[in-house]
Amino acid sequence: MASSNTAAGSADPFLAKIPSTPDELAENKRRMAAGELYFAFTPDLVADRRRCAQASHVFNQARRDAPRRELVRLFKDVIRDETPLPPPAATEEEDEALFGDAPWVELPLRADYGFNIRLGNGVYVNANSTWIDTSPITVGARTLIGPNCSFYSGGHPLDGKVRNGIQGPEFGKPITIGEDCWLGGNVTVVPGVTIGAGSTVGGGSVVTKDVPPGVVVAGNPARIIRKLE
């Protein structure tokens, strides 16, 4: 995970105690959205994570042969997308076709909040994905994600006294993956990384820096090994 400026963090009076009043909790959520140091173990954020955990559990228990409509509905519950589904079609085949552009997410998955996961049309996510969506994690259309991939948008201060376990602050930085990318199995993406459109990340790679469009990267840390024409 990424680090944070601990000197600035330790001098911030807001970080002297875990927020508890309505105004403090509102400021805490603002800080979380802004990528500033905030507290994750406030009652409202714990409730958000529990909601996502329950929705993820229901999604992960779905039948392997469940209709696309059901799987799309269950995943929308995970990401807290309240957009209504289209009315059912006349036949099963026609109904399946209604979701031809919807993201296809294999189960199981694990997510922190869900509402910060944003998948474009035609995205495919293989099994055992992990989404630490402290900040938005955006995946562009038609991108393919292999099994066991992890996206960590959350980070912690390096100073252990500031970090202070679950009593201390953390922060987030958005992850952005462009359209038409391919991430092989067991790829890890850390906070603040952008992967450009059309790029490929080799299996087992750890992506710690931005990746330009149209390249192949691999390794730990991932490095460019080929430019695509």
C-alpha cells in the first residue's frame, strides 16, 4: 500500500480522536472522499462495510447456473447501484440478451464498501477478486481481469504511532484502469495507480506506478516489457 505524510497527519487536530459527533462524522466522510487521512472504524463506515459484506455473501452464494438477470441484480446490490433493471423479456434467451453489455463478475468476490467500484460495459472479472474500495476503483469498458486479482485503493501512514492500528487514521487514492485492458491472474494494483487504455499486465504482477496506454508490463514492481503497435 501507499504511504501518507505522517508529519502533516500527526499535526492535524482532527486526528486527535476518533470522530463521534454528527459534524465530525460528516467531516470524516468528506476526508475519505477527498483522499485525506480519516478514521475507518467509525460506526457509520463500519455499518457500510457490514452492508457490503452481507450483499457480497448473498452474491457469493448464488447458484452457478443462475440467470444473468439474477447475477446482475445481486452484483448491483454489492455496489449499491439502485438503477432499476429492464423489464423481463418474453423468453429466457431474450432476457439474457438484455444484459449482454453488463459487467460479468464471477463469484466469489470480496469488497469493502462496494459503492466505490465502477465497472464499464463488457468488463469481465474472474473469480476471487478483492476490492479495497476506500477510494473509487474504475475499470473501463471491455477490460478483462483474471482470477485472484486485488485492487487496493486504501493506504496507511508509515509512522506506527500515527497508524495506531484500528484506532488510527488511513487514506485512499483512486485506481483507474482504462478501456480494453487485460490483467492476468494474481495481479495486484496499489493506491493511486492509473493503467492506460489497451495495456496488458502480466500474471502475478504488482502495479505500483502508472502504466501508459498500449504497453505490456510485468513483474514486481511491474515494468514495461513491450510497446504495442
